[in-house]
Amino acid sequence: MKIPDNTKIQSAELRVKDLKRSLNFYSHLMGFKIINQTENFAELSANGEEPYILKLVEDKTAVYRQKSTTGLFHIAIRLPNRKELARVFLRLFNNKVKFQGFSDHIVSEALYLADPDENGVELYADRPIDEWQYDMGQIVMDTLPLNLNVITDELDDRDVWNGIHPDTDLGHIHLNVSDLNKAQKFYSLILGMNVTNSAYNGAMFFSAGGYHHHIGTNVWSSRNGSPAPDNTMGLISYIIKVPDADYIREIQTRAIDAGLILNEFDGEKLVLKDMDNIKIYIIL
């Protein structure tokens, strides 16, 4: 069996130091809607309905992650088109949010910034799939300068801010890992994703269904690193939706052999960890 083509990253759970501060960033400024909230956590989505895209969990004792450790490189928020990417960019820019970079990845156009807890955030829109390029069976990706005028030219004076587009989702997760060979063993051999690009120095990308990547991994600052302490701000867990129970059981068998199971498949979800101790929920 092969991993279902419609496998996707559904959500990410982040540890934050100040929930109010984080909600100002993700909800008030970026435009996600709060669908559930308690004193200690909040769940957000783009359309105001379940399932959540982001879960923010407050820990007032949380500390910043050391760069040599493994963990989150960035969450990647995918807008449905260039115009919607431009709307979010202008909203954040007008509110004096600082950006860290702007990149043309050939398959997509991306803006980079950090949330208040220094978690990396990518905002991006894909180019049409018929414009993607291939080399020796791999998807060609690069990091080229992005002409911001091409993005902002999509807007006109009639555009009114009313939140992030409801079709926005989590396109991929990019991780700092300790070892690319271990990452390949987990994401390719255990989860069954395809290696879509291994041409970047110190990075490797994986996906299902021919997408450019659902998972990015790199060792740029984390080679041979250890997992960050539990009270570190950043990624707590993330959810991959795999709509095939039999395939989830195959993943379970391989994960048991590798000693990576946290909770066996109960008909709805399987909980495991990758080689760097990041918790992953595989849900039906």
C-alpha cells in the first residue's frame, strides 16, 4: 500500500508564554478565528469551524528554544492564492509586524516572520501545479528573491480586511532535526512519504500525493542536536490526517518495530514520536 494521496497536515500545537499576546498575533493581526478558548489554551481556524489549525497552549514558565536543539523551524500557513497572501502581508505590514524574508521557491511564493515566542512562521501561496518543474524525478525548489510588487499588485483600494481567507490551511511543517538519514527513515520508510527534494544542502523534503512537501527537515542549526526541554516554547505536537485505517495500521506496525509508538491506533488516532521525540498524531 502507498500513503493516500489526500494525506495532509491538519494542525499544529504550540507552547506559548503569554496566550493573550499570541492571540493578538494569530487572531487579531493575522485573522484566524478563535473556536475554543479556556484560561490556558485556545484553538483557532481560518473558517471559524472545527478542526482547528492552531492550538496555542500557555506555559508562563516556558523558555526560548536554544538554536542547537531540535524542534520547529516553522509552521507554514498556506493561503489559497497570491491575492490572499497579499492581503495578510499588508495587514501585518500596516501593523508594523517585522518580516524576516521574502522568497520565490519556484513552486510557491513565501513570506517569513516569527511569532511573539520566536516560532518561525511561513505565509505562502502555491503556484499552479502545471508550472512546477521536475529534475530526475524530484520537484525543483529554490530560494530566490521575491519581488514583493508582484504580490501587492494583486490588491486595490477596495480590498477590506475581514480576516484570513476561510480556505487557508496548514500546508506543511518544517523541522530542525538532528540527522537527515534518521529523518528520511521516519518520514519516508515509516510514514511512507516520498522524498520530493534532496538537493538543498542540509535539508530534505517529503510529501504524499505529489505535493512539493508536507514535511521539511533541516540540520542547519541542529545537526546532532538533542530535543529541547519540555518547557520550551515551540512545537508540542502536530496532526497528520491519513484517511485510510488500513494504512494507519501499516504505519503502526513499522513504528512498533522502531520503538516509536506512544499510543496504538484506536480506530481514530495513532500517537507516535519521530526520531527527535516530536509527538505526532496520525488521525483517520
